[in-house]
Amino acid sequence: MTSETDRSAPPRVHAGVHTSIRAPGGDAVVAPWGEVDYDSAPLLYRAVNGLTSGDGRVVLDMADVTFMDIAGLHFLRFLHSYGEEHRRLITTVNWGRQPQRVLTLAGSLIDEPPLTAGR
């Protein structure tokens, strides 16, 4: 009897994150890959919390991110707070089309004038 799914197959890994330090005390690079969503966000939080202190920037390299949802926006807010708390400049680079679109849409929602009742 064969099953419809192979239960011995490993679970699909759809995201990850690489971190590196460019030089001692220098810039730290956080490079997520795959999908930045609620399943993968904890990896990003752990990566940032695991950075060693330094005077350099924290660079978020989005080159290998194929998808981002609101969890990515929450992570960006966390990263901003991390930068303020640790007095480190946060820089983002290499935004792909879909993640950039989420960022743009979120920005346009924030920039909208407040809704008012009545006329």
C-alpha cells in the first residue's frame, strides 16, 4: 500500500538567514533568503539579537528574498528599534520587486491623511 505523501521526506525549508561581519567591529550583514513571513520571522529576530556589538552599520541585504508579507514589515520596525537601542545605523539594500511593493504599499497607507467622519 502506498501513501499519497512520503512521510520520510524532510520538511520544506522555505527561508533562512545568513549573517556576517565585514570586519572586526565593522558592518554586520543580515541576508535573509526565501520567504519572509510569520514562519521565518523568528530566524531574523534571532539573527539580529545574535549580532555582536560594534560601531558599524547593520546592513539588511534583501537580494535573495522572494516574498515578504506583513511579518517583514514588523521585522523592519524591530530592526529600526534595534538600531536606535544599539546606536547603529541600519541600511537596507537590494530590494526585489515583490518585497519593494509591500514596502511601498505600507508607506502609502501611512502617508494617507487620517479619515474623518462626516463632511
